[in-house]
Amino acid sequence: MNKKIILLCFLIGNIFLNLNAQEKCYTAIRREKIVSEKPALKALFKQNEEVLQQFIANKSYQKRTNIVVPVVVHVIYKSDIENISEAQILSQIDVLNKDFGFKNTNKLDPSHPFFKYCGAAGIEFKLANVDPSGNPTNGITRTKTSKDFWKEEEFEDVKFTSSGGINSWDPTSYLNIWVANLDESSDVLGFAIFPDELSKYPEYDGLVIRHQAFGTNGTAGTNSFGLANLGRTVTHEIGHWFNLYHIWGDTLCGDDMVADTEPADSANSDCPTFPLHPKNSCGSSENGEMFMNYMDYTSDACMNMFTIGQIERMKAALTAYRSKLLTSKGYSTANLTNKDFIQYFDVYPNPSSGTFTLQTNNEIGLNATISLIDVIGNTIKTVTMTSENLQLNCEELPNGIYFIAIQKDGFRTSFKLSLNHE
């Protein structure tokens, strides 16, 4: 068979296979719809892109590495199973902070050719503890609806009290996430609103996620959504919320406007083997397509990275469109509780054969007093956490159970440790 015909068949087949895959995320489809309904928006969005590229070129974007985004999760439910637990919600927040902080456990090995492009966004997500009226909140609203499920043409109705959902909180100060029972006849896992729409359509801003693709426990991954069980749908959609496109640019060999993502033919699914499509028709390198990027369509277990270029683009979008998040009153450390305090720390490996690493993911954790305590309450050593990672060498101690006690500014929390010398 002629090589040109083979290539053409491959491209047509690839497009055909990914027609359904593109339904996984409704963001680009929604964007196309509003442009078709209001053609003048196309020129506006093009102009917005030019402004954003200027921010990036001049490096005039926000460079802080301790940005906190207050999150409000609106749970819309009819049946009890749709009224997801706080534990499921907290599991999603944990995923976001690991993914955006490049602290995910499935990150690429440093020897991987794409590792040099990986980066930490310096953006944290915290459930709001102050509502728009200045009152304490846990960052979760719950709304019982009469709707059995939300059809594709009704997806955005979930954002309005008048149509059975609930109105957003101030979208300039909070990330609104609606978690609902989306029509199971649809493959859509969720969608987001691009930041350049915020000034024109603020009431729509935020994310809509089906409850089976939210978090890592409870209903996450249930029914036919087993590959969406690790919370990466929300990571992906927040990428859009910060102005990232899919890596294939939503057309064959499209442009995602980021220089350090490999050109991709179209969407990828499941979990391919590296390298995928080396030297593809779009001009990828011998390393092929970056299918493990959060902005592809691969399974949750396969996703593991944002590139440095994508992070610059997110920071530029934050500067250009979402700058009020930087001064939002939606999350205040003055309202912290011990329950919140533990979320700033992680211990690994646990069990350990000799050395534990205590890690903090926020400046709130710095200068905390750390005590290593044995099972009968004796304090073995006390140190101050002066950096993000603290090494606790326990090689001289006998096997058994120990505790790390953490104290700062009246807050206290602890971790149980298991020491087992090999």
C-alpha cells in the first residue's frame, strides 16, 4: 500500500477513535458553542491570547510560589450516594496540592526525557474557611435537587439556584466547583470556564465535575468511570480554568500555545507505552507525545505532570484575569484548626527501615517544633522544621511504633510511625 495512503488512513483512524474520547472533557466543546452563538467572541479571545503571550514573553506574570486559591465545593444531589462525603472532598484537595506542587507519587523518574520539563506551580488549593459574607465555613455547600441527572444541554444549569442547582460564590475570590450527577449516557467527566470569560460571564465561572470523577474514595471511579478514580479530572479542568488548552490544541496537530509540550496528533487515552508516536505527523521528537501530561485524555493513573511552560501560562492567566485571588479573604490562617493543620504535612516512607522524611507543603509548616516520641511517651529528640523537608534519622532506635508531634502557634498534630530495620 502506498505510504501516503497508509499515513492518511492512520490520521483518519486516529480522528475517528478520538471523537468519543473528546467528550471526556466538555470545556472545548462548550467554548466552540459560545463562539458559534456569538461570533464576535472569536476576535476577543484571539486578542486576549495575544495579551497573554505578551505577559509570558515579558515574564511579567505572578512569580509567587505560595499562592492559595480558596475553593468552595457545591455538592448537588438527589440520592444519598450523590451527596458525597467530606472525606471524598478532602481527598480531591489533597490530589490537587500534590499535582500542582509536583509532589505526586507517580511523577516521572529524573532519567526520563520529559522530566526536565516538569515543574511545581506554586499554587495551593484550600477549602474556603470564610464565606463571601465574612462568616466561618467549611468550604462545602450541599443542595438537594429534584433532578435525577443533568443532561449535556443542562450542564450549566447546575450553577443556578433557579434551575435546581446553586449560585456561585464570588468567582473573583473563590474557585467554585459544582459536583453533580451528570448524565451517565454521556462520557463527559467535567468541564471548566476559561479565565478570559470571567469579566463577561462571571456567573458561569468555575468547574462542573461528575461525582464519580471527583476525589479518590467514596463514589470516585464507580460505575463505568474506573479510569477516573484518582482525582485527575479536577487537575485537568483547573488547568483549563488557568487557561491551558489540551496538548493537541483541539484539532489535528493543533497548537496548545505552550512551547515545551510535544506536538500531538490528537487526544490519547488509557495509558500508552513510552515513547508514543515518536516523530509523529505533527513534528514531535523521537520521544513522541507527552501523553502523561495532565492536559491529555489518558487515565488518571497515567497522568503526572505540568510543564514549566504550562506553569508560566497559568501564572500569566492568574495575573491577567484572576489577580483578585491573590487578595481573596476566602481563606484565612486565623481560622485554622488542628484538623486543617495536619494537611500541611506528610511523612514518608512509612513504615521506614531507618530514616523518615517529614515534608511541609506550606510556609505555615516552617519553624514548627517537631518532637520524636516513643510509644510510652518519652521524647527522644526535638528539632525545628527550618526547611520544606526534614530528615529524621532513627537508625539507632529499635524497631517499633513511634510518633512525630508537630506544634506551632497553638496548633498541634501528630503522625504515627512504624520503624522496621531490614
